[in-house]
Amino acid sequence: MKKQKVQLTLGAWLSEWYNVYKLPTVSKSSAENIERVIRLYIPQWLKDLPLSALRAFTIDKALSGIPSTRMRKYAFHVLNNSLNKAFRLDFIETDIMKKAEPVKHRAKVGEALTVSEQREFLRKVENHYMRNLFEFYLYTGVRRCEALALRWSDVDFNSETILIRGTKTLSSFRRLDMLPHVRELLQRQKRQCPGSPLVFPYKKCYVSEVFKRFCPAHKLHDLRHTFVTRCAECGINVNVCQSLAGHSDIKVTLQTYTHTTNSFRRSEYQKFSIEPPQ
């Protein structure tokens, strides 16, 4: 028996799929990213086509017109998930995306700030009102949105713990111990923003913009890489660092750890002498 065809356009279906299946189930930031991809990166001519007129070639053609491989891959995932759901709901006869060309994207590996860059950055932001936030990133390694979603109800000064309500993976939902400096900066922040339920009531894009002004050679996410790098340099166990950073796969932690420990090993090896000092 042939599956029933529903004469929805792709654009109409993406709207239904987003509102029914994604908006109620994903985090606010993830929903915003999906909506942005649909609005800006899936071309209108493709969205105007009926679902029944879609072919793998039209999908490939539309994706090939997106200059950024990163955004091309995001668009591929959105189309893949939405059209697979349309297939399972009998709106289309075939799972079209299985025939489409997969998108390859090699993510740029983040680069941690050196100790001197870190000192210079902290010196520059010392009198800026976002200083507490930037220090929080450096001392905890949390993701951008994890810090901006942090509420005072998640901060327990008595037990000296912080609940990070990460949504990226199961392991991203975690509780961090409050280091003395973190306690100090949080108390400063509470005095700075009294009455706000959010610890850091700032817009995510503006936070990245401000960071770039003070540290143009890096992106904000590099503060997270810096945290993992400092963990490695301090000799913190890699499994502990994985837990602190909320990585679901230890390979992600090891990518930074291996690079750092190799560099540290080389610098330490320079101290070697066949005749050690007495």
C-alpha cells in the first residue's frame, strides 16, 4: 500500500515540525539555533516546493549554495531530522535524506589562551562590568549558555556548590564545587545585579562581542579550552576534568589534554641533564 501524500510545502512542514516536535522538547538556545537555520540557511525556493516534489538532487543543490560548511552541516541535520519525521508520519513516500549527499565539516579546534594572554585579558577586563562573567568562564569551564542560564537558585553558598543545568548531553547537567575565587566573584556579581533571578543577565551575542573586543585573537569558547588546558597543566586527573567540563565523551577532553601534556612534557624534558645539580 502506498503511503498517503500530504500536499504540504517544505516550508509549511518545517514550521509544523519545529512547533510540534522541537520547540517543546529542546532547550531555548537549541530552539533558537534551529529556527535560525530554517529562516536564514534553507533557501526560500526549496521551502516553496511541495514535499512530494522534493528529490535528493534538489536537497543537494540547496545545501551546496550555503557557503559555510558549518552552517551547511546544520541545515543538513535540520532537513534530515524533519524529513525523516515526515516519512515516518506517511507525509512522503521515501526517506529522501538517505539519498542526499552527506555534508562534511571539520570543526576548527579551539585554542586556549596562553598564561600571558590570560593575564593580559584579565587585566583588560578588570574594570568592565562583565569581568565576573569572564572570570567565571575561566574558573569553571562552563559553556556560554550554561553561564547565562545560571540562576541564583542554582548557587548554594552554604554547601559551596553550583548546579549547572546543562542540556547538551546528560553529563552536562552537573554540580560544581565553588572555589574560593568563584565564591568571591559570585558575591561581587550579586551586589552588582541585585534583584535579577539570573546570575549573569546578559545577551549571549553581546557577551561574545564584548569578549572579542578585549581578546580579538580568540573566540569566547576558547575560555573553555583554557580551563581544560589549565586543568591538564595543574595535573588534574583527566576523568575529573571530563566531569567538571561536562563532556559526554572523554575523547573530547583528551584532545586538549594530549596536546597540553605533550607540550608540558617537552618543556619539562629541557630540564634534563646527564649531570643533575647536586
